Amino acid sequence: MPRIPRMYLDTEYFHIVTQGINKSYIFENHEDIIFYINNMLKLSEEHKIKIIAYCIMNNHAHLLLYINKIAEMSKFMQKVNTQY
């Protein structure tokens, strides 16, 4: 079930974690990780989101993002994860 959109938060920095169901692998090989990173970087420009840091493991990913408009975070993460 999708999360209810965030309307107001008192920060512009966000730690995002995305992971597989039951902590299963979402990245099977190095090429999957490279695709995810390149797609994430491309979409961050489109949504005007700054990626401060990221850490990609086989079963999850951590992102530290700087976001001016909170609505862009949901759109960005939806595109990143569905395009992968």
C-alpha cells in the first residue's frame, strides 16, 4: 500500500531506504547496481534533487537527499524504483 504523501516537514535533508520484500536481493549483479545508480543520477537532475550520498547493497539501498520540494521526493523515488 502506498505511503500517504508528506505535505510538510521541517527539513530539506532526507535519509531514504529502499529494500526488497522480506529483505530479498533486489540487485543480482554489479550491472544492476550500475544501472540503478545511473538512472538515479539522471532522474535527480530531472527532479532537481541533490544526491548527497548513497550506499547500495544487494538487498537494499540508502540515499541521503537534499530536496527543495517535498512532492518531488515521492515522484523521484517512484520513478527510480519502477524504472529499475
